[in-house]
Amino acid sequence: MNDLLSQLKAVTTVVVDSGDLTAIEQFRPVDATTNPSLLLNASQLAFAKPMLDGAVAYAKQHASSAAQQLNLASDKFAVDVGTAISKLVPGRVSTEVDARLSFDTAATVAKAQQLVALYQENGVSTERILIKIASTWEGIQAARQLELQGIQCNLTLLFHMAQARACAEAGVYLISPFVGRILDWYKASTGQDYNSETDPGVVSVREIYRFYKQHGFTTVVMGASFRNTGEVLALAGCDRLTISPGLLAELSQMQGQLTVHLTNNGASAPPPAQLTESEYRFALNEDAMATEKLAEGIRKFAIDQRKLEQLIQQAF
């Protein structure tokens, strides 16, 4: 119990950020998260090859046009990988909506419903999954509708308090603020180095966590996108942390006494008035880091989604 990973698991729910079944089985997290980039990597692993072929066969049987078949095969592959992961974790698996739908509320809702239906066909109940959606205004409004339907969501690509506030006000189940990508931007922009206390990504998540607890919001805060173990340890006590297998391995070999940095002291103030769409958009526009990283994240996930589709297309 002296290793820091074991101590961290005692104060924070640890989630593995991977589509690799071997890594998930090794570290035995409570939950697991995937995204198009992780699914693209997973598609190269031996366990996923039959899933690719199976997804193509399923799509040919259930869709007519070539475009519909490719779309369905992509969803089916993501869900089949998530289903395999669900057998290794006791909690939830996050599966991401196509990033190209990030600015279309209705299409995001429809895609989420499709993913849930595919999970249910596989015998995985809605309570075991989270639908990942980019934290655009349109994505947050889609999540608001889905939560009312009993489909819980994980709002990702989150870089700003305005995004966090809008998610909580929409009744979103969980948010994934991206620690490392915030650090990347500030290091590139300022040329400075940061320690775990001054790291802008760490500071952002701490502020969000304290804001939620102070005002009684129940949305779960799950720090994500870590660049080093220092960032992880600086958020000990956060509701959840989703961590790559490499950093989990490092933490399992580190000894010492863990310091808990975040604690829930209960609500002490009523929540502020809800953000309007214009207030949300202007606040995000005022922050170059948040604006650029949100747009970049959507672009990168869309690129990897296209690469995954090209790989699937070859199996038709």
C-alpha cells in the first residue's frame, strides 16, 4: 500500500485512459475511457482484428448504402471494444460521439442513442456506459437532452470554467477537464516551465472542483490528459482521474506518502445564475488557450475518426 498508485486509488476513483485490454486488465481501474485516437490504436492490436471484421459484417446486414454501412461499422467497432472493456471493469466505459458532430445538437443526440442501442444489443445496460461529447455549446445542450432520457454523459475537451459551469447547469453526469493540453499551450505560448503547483492545467481543475463543491453541483470532475505523474498527484482527492497505462505503471513503482490536495467540504454558497449561450461563447472567446485547444481537439479527433474509417473501409 506504500506505492502511490494504491494510495491514490484510496482517495480518488482511478480510470484507465486506453483501449488496450491488456493494460486495463493489468491495472484494474474502476472505469475506462476511449476516444477515436485510442480506438485507432486499439485497431492495430490482435484482440481487435475479429471485431473489425465483425463490425463490417454487422453493417452489411443492417445498413443499405455504402455510407450508412461505414458509419454503422465504425459505431459497432467502438461499441464492441467498449463491450470487451466493460467485462474487465466494474464501473463504466466512456464511448465518444463522432467529433464531426460537435456543432450539431440533434445529430449528437441521435448518434448517442445509436451507440446506446448497440450496447444494449450486446447486453450492456445504459448504467454501464457514458457517452463522450465535446464541450461545445451544442454538445452541452445535447447532453442536457440525453441526461433527461437517462443517458448519462462525459463532456470532454474541457478547458475553461465557462464550459464546466454550463455542463453542471445542464445536469451533465461527468466532465473531463484536460490538464496536459492546457499545460502544452502555456509552455508553447510563454516558453516557461511549470511545477505541479503552478501548472495551469492543475490550477484549472482545482478551481473547477472547488467551484462545484462550493455550490453543490453533483457533476463528477474527472481530470484527464496528463503529461506526467506530478500532474496526477497534484489532483489527488479529485472525484476521478483518467490516466494512461504508462503513467499508471510509473505511479505503481513510486513510493512515499501521498498528499491529498482536494477535499469536498460541502456546499457553502448557492449556485450563480445560469450562463446564457452568449455569455458562454464570449467567455470562451476571451480565452485564447481554451478556444484554440477546443478547436484543435475536435480537429484531431475528427482526423483519427477518418483514419479509423479508412481502416474499416479496407475490410469491406
